[in-house]
Amino acid sequence: MRELSCQAKLILNNFIEKFNKLHPESRYKFFNYSLNNILDWIDADVRQMVAILNKRNIKVIIQNYPPVMPLGQRFIKGVNETLKKVAIDTNVPFVDNEQVFLKLMHNPGNWKDYFNDTLEGGGHCNANGYRIMAENVYTKIKEESMLK
């Protein structure tokens, strides 16, 4: 495994410190969570959010993440599959950002057109990537006639 840079270590340490303060009962369990445990947790949380919003007659759209290039692919792929399954199971409109971005990126080098290329960016979209995500959501809102 590649050694983490100083910035990556700082980001990870800050996250762990915040997690431990917010969840002291889980501080020693945190690194024992498997990917499946985390995906189950996400599944349960999103289903609960959808149920609460449905009770309040609030319209819901679930969207997944663009494929993070080049970091985090396995985790994001699992999250995206989980979000799509929840959308299907709960009959909620779904925006598949992953597929839209995969079509836009014809080769691996194109990821810099849509994502920050710095560690601080953490695989997050740049302004162009977020514009595409916003357009995807707006298109789904129109398709589902959610505007009044």
C-alpha cells in the first residue's frame, strides 16, 4: 500500500478525531467496519430519510455519485449500487450521475475535466462537474413533473 502523504494523514486524523468526539461509544469499533457494514448503514439511513420525507409529502430524488477518478472507486461503486437499489425499492426517481460521467469520460485522462485534481479536492467535482450534476437533477425534476 502506498504511504499516505502528510496532507492525507492530516485529513484522516482530523476525521477520526471528529468521529471519536461525536461517537465515543464507537471509537474502537470504527476500523472494524467492513465495506458491507458501511453500505448496510447507508442503505438503512437513506431508506429512513425517504420514509420520513414521504410521510411529510415531500418529493424525493436520489442521486448517486460520479465515479471518483482515480481514488475511491471500490467504495463509491458500492455506495452507488446501494443508492440505486434504495431508489428502485422505494419507487423514488433516480439520477444516475455515475453513468452520465462515464459516458463523458472517454478515457481515464478526462477525469480532470470534471474533478479536482488535488488531494484537498478529495475526488470531489470541480465547477464543471457540479454543473453537470445540477443539470442531471434539473432534467429529472422536469421528467418527473416535480415543478409547480
